[in-house]
Amino acid sequence: MKALNRTTVPTTPLPIKILQFGEGNFLRAFADWMIDLMNENHGYNAGVAVVQPIAQGMTDMLRKQDNLYHHIYRGLQDGKATSQTRLISCIQTAISPFEARAEYDQLAISEDLEVVISNTTEAGIVYKADDQPSAGQLAETFPGKVTQLLWARYEHYSGDTSKGLKFIPVELIDKNGKKLKEAILNYASLWDLPAAFAEWVNTHNYFANTLVDRIVPGYPRDEVADIQAAIGFDDQLIVSSEVFHLWVIEGSKEIQAAFPADQCGLNVIYTKDLTPYRVRKVRILNGAHTSMVPVGLLNSLETVKETVEDEVVGAFVRQIIFDEIAPTIALPKAELEAYAEEVIERFRNPYIRHELKSISLNSISKYKVRVLPSLLDALAANGELPQGLVLALTHLIRLYLSSYEIQDDEGVKEYFKYLRQSTHSPEQIIQSILAKTEFWNRDLNQIAGLGELVTTQFEQLLDGATISDFLTTKA
């Protein structure tokens, strides 16, 4: 088996146009995979410089392989299992600024640099008033490091308006680009940097808000020996993902011109408002996950794949997605239905074992965020409660009142333990749960008919009813 490096796999050097904060599985199986395809098939000609945003990271492993690695993407396409392996070669250098500060500083003034991509986790885009590094010291936070980088670039090019950068963060927070920009400007003020610099950041650098969607299990540890034998290389950085990918970018024409992934046959969407796409993902994909978990677990199912392929529970999942959730979203029907079918196909991915138990964590708060808005919107639009989404709530309550080991906050667990030990009637139990404003941010008893319907369904479950009984009754 051969070592993986640029001697065993000769490659053409690429100009570094993209600075990437983050070297983890997601960016390597998502952004770098796209950039590699853009280079090969569309002449993008962009190299990536990976920067390790925290002291502990993987840049040393990348350097050992000359920044090469294989990406395996597999799943279902049009109902058929597919698997493809690709050598990713767009990363040109991997730097830990904690160990190679001079090399990192040189990136800030690179003539070719245009785009900054980042994934520093949900906690990465943060402003801390005590992050005030002394001369020559790295800032603690990611936005602080970016502020230092931009200040070095501003000084080197004497405020040249053409030397601003385009930022495309993928951290999983709402308005990620806007919040990154705000943090940078806050640091500029905290550190008493010139007002002209803040104006340059504000006017001549561009920040996109984004939404990303791809399941990335990461390093396929259980099968790595077979994969290495198949590719013929000793690759310690193999990363696996599903086939599906989506990148929605709410950004300016300058960002679109610098990163034209939407013109390269990739599922990348530039839009003036990504809100409908965020709502679509949260309500359809995440909402379906949250709704199916208690139903599946109470029907002795273990995985997402088993659940959607079950004749009865699978029909329930399709009902809530197509009949109850999708109509509440302000996007074209055909587009929503195509996305929903993709979601179902992703749920059936034979290469991913997605256990219901593992996604049952904090199901109360997940229902509040992912499902309840669809229930309320459906009620407002149709004048009646969506039966499937209510049934999901009833099953959630039944699950939490069963012997199932709840995975939730201690307060939630203690509350349901109290209810299990009480002598309250089913009606009193449901009324108490729906009244918990700390669960739902409102008293759900105020929703006409909800308490009565949940109580009726709950009593039926106590009497031994299964999901098939409810679907038969509905029909």
C-alpha cells in the first residue's frame, strides 16, 4: 500500500484564493469537495489554505499527507445505492497559527486571496470583551483572529478598497455572516483601531449568511482497512458523507462572483433571503426526525431507515411531511415536494445507521422549535389541527411517561418522573404538560381543541392502540 503524498500522486500547484478556518470532517467533505470539483470541471483554479482555529487540531495530519485525502460519498440516488470515491487535492497548505505564526501572517497579505470560509462550531462566532491580545499575540476568539488578519491586510495595502475579502461562514447559527461582521467591528472598536479601518471592513468586505446541509459521519473507522485496500493508499484522513448536499448563500454579487459554485452544477443556491430555506430544512428534515422518534420507538423500531421503510410508520411520516408540514412553507409546491422526496431518500440511506435513540435527546425543546410552528401555521391556514403533528406530540408525551430512559434536561426528567408517580387522571396529566410554558413558550391549553385531542389520543395509547389504529381512523 502506497503512502499518500504529492510524489505518489503528482498534482498541479494552485494559487491560494481561499482561506479556510477549520480542518474538520464537515468542511473537508463539503466545501473542499465542491472546490475540488469546481477546479476540475469548471476551471475555478482555486487553492485552499487551511488554518487551524484552535490549538488542538489536525493540520499536522494533513501536512503528513501533503494535504491530500479521499472523500467517499454514498447513499441513495433515484432509489439505487451509489458510492463514489474522490481524491481531494485543492488544499495547498495547512497551518497552525499557534506553531507557524509567520506563515499564517503571510496569508493575510496574499495577493491572490479572495474568499474566507469557516466552520468553528456554533460557539466560534463570539465576541469577548476580555479578548485583548498584546502585541504579537494571537486573539483568543475566531472573530478576533479575523480582525487581526484584516487589520494586517488593511495596513499592508494601505486601505486599498479592492483588497477586501468575501466571507462565507458555515457555522450553524442564524445570520452567521452578519454576526461575524458585528463581532469584527466590535473588536475594531475595543482595540481602538482607526475609524477608517472599520469603514473599510464595513464597506469593502462582504459577509454572507449561509445554510448548509449534508450528513457527514466522518472517518469510516469500521471499514477503513477495506477502503484503503480498494484505493491503494495509506490514507488516515478518509472522510465519508451522504450524497446529498445543499449550500444556501444569502450574499452579494461580489461573493457570488468570487465563489460561483451555483454555476458549476452543484446544489448551491444564492438568494436574497435564505429564511424560507432554513424554515424548509428545520421543519421538513428536522421536524420529521423529531416527529418520527417517539412514534418509531413506541413501535419497537430502532433507526430512521427502519422507521421510514415501515409500512405503517413510514406512511405516517409521509403524511406529516407532505400533507401537514410542507404546505406551511412559503416556497413553490414542486420545489418543496422535490426536497421532501430527497429527505425521504436520505432517511433510507443504507450506509448510515441513524438511531432513533440518538436523536431523541432534548425532544421537548426540539418539538417546540421544529414541529410546533408547523402545527400552529397549519391550524391558522386550515382552521383545524393537523392530526399527524398532534399525534407526534401525544406519542412524545406517552414516551416520556413510559419506562423509556429520557434523554433530556434534569428538570424535564424530574417533572415526568413526578407525573408517572402521581394519581392524576389522563386529562389532568395532559393539561399539566400543555400548560408548561417553560417547555413551549406558551400555554398550549389555549389552542382550541388541542388538549381534548391529545387527551383522547393519549387514552387510546394507554388502552393499547398503535399508530395503525390512528391512521385507519383518519382514513
